[in-house]
Amino acid sequence: MQNTWLKNVKLNYSKNVIDVVQFGSSVVEGKEFRDIDIAVIFNKISVKEQLNESQLIKNQLKKFTEKDIHITSLDFHSLFEESNFAREGILFYGISLIDGKKFPEKLGLRPLVQIQYSLKKFSKKDKIRFNYLLSGRGGKYGLLRKYGGSLIAPGIININPEHEKVFLDDIKKINLDIDVKKIYLVNE
């Protein structure tokens, strides 16, 4: 996965920082990325303090990569504002650099990509081929096991967001009749 460089990052930050979250194309397997998007989420402090502390975190992260780092500074309230264009990326794909957990799970949500498909127009041979793609054959893992996906019902698959691109790229080689939705499950 592209974000393996983050696994052992130890950051120094103030008590005003709620979390430091990587999001965007750099956390989605198989996507090309030019820079690394980082959101620093703060308690309610002044914008000047946010910018200063964000810059300190950015300087620490620069030691771990040659890629450009794009920092977004937010307080917890502005994270949820409709005008925040990074909101979906943070709330759906975000991974905490502080503890390595998915950011939405800290809010009690489990993000999933749900893929609905239809095999009605397929020949029997193509249906079998599609099943092998999902479940595997001859000792090889299928997409579901390889990427931790699950078959919820006939024609409905759930996968983790970070595997969305590679999973869909393989499915589209065989089946173009799909519907993709981003959903959240509430953790109990």
C-alpha cells in the first residue's frame, strides 16, 4: 500500500492537535499521486496558531518522503462544513498518522464501498469466470479474499475504501454493469 511510509512516523505535536490525518489519492491503492494530503485537526485555536503548528508537523513529515506535502488546517467544527472540499476525503478515506487507525472509525463509523452488479446478461461461461474472479480458483485468491471484501448478498459486495480502485479495475474488465456507492456502517 502507498501509505506504508506512515506506519512508524512519530510526530511531536501540541495538545491542541486532535488528529493528523492522511487522505486523498495517496491512501487509495493503485492510484497515482503527486503529493500527500494531510489534514491537521485542531481544538478551537486561532488560525495563526493552526498555521504555525501545521508547519511544524509538515516539516517533520518532510523527513519521511520526497513527495510534496499539502497541509490542510481545520478545527473540528470546520471539518464538517459544507464548504470544506476535503471533508469527504478525510471522513471516508482518512487514516490517522497518530495511531494508524481509520479516522472515520474514531467517530464510530466504518466506511465501505458497496458495489452492486448484475450478471443477467452474462452467459453461463462468463458467470463462472466472474465467480472465479471474486472467489478464486486453483489455489489463487479471488478479489474478495485478496482485498478483504465480502459478498453481502447475490449482486452486492462491500470492500474497504483503500482498495476501491484496484478492485473496480479488475471487475470492470469483465462486468461493466455495476453501481458503486459509498456507505457508512455504525460501529457498535
